[in-house]
Amino acid sequence: MAVNRSSGELDRRRTELQQILKNYDHTSDPAVLSKLGFKLIRKRTHWILDYAGVRLTLSKTPSDFRANRNKASVIENKCF
């Protein structure tokens, strides 16, 4: 029986998402998320990320350094 081998794409996307959100703040350009397949919708205080029909919010001004790391974990679990 043949086993499907991982191409590593999932791990690459998760790592890239973590790197992007690790350094994300109000001055960051969220367009880099579109490289991962997210459609960006701009709101006044938040970004809405749409990935294959799954919508998630991302604050333009995160509350603390852990906020984006926690959000990256939520995005990974729901989208990747």
C-alpha cells in the first residue's frame, strides 16, 4: 500500500504565517498575507481575512505581543 508523502507545503505556510504575524503591528503591510492565499478586506480598526470561505478578523493594533501569536495559531487550525 502506497503512503501519500507530505510535500512540506503545509509546514511552509504555517511557518511563514507565524513569521508574518510575529512582527505584525499597525505599520505592517498585510498584503504579504495575500501570498498565502488570503483575501484582505479593510475595516476601520480590523482586517478581515478570507480564506476559502473562512473569515477571521485581525486587529490593526494588537493588544500585546502574544495577541498575534495566538491569532496565528487560530488561523493555522482553521485554514491550514
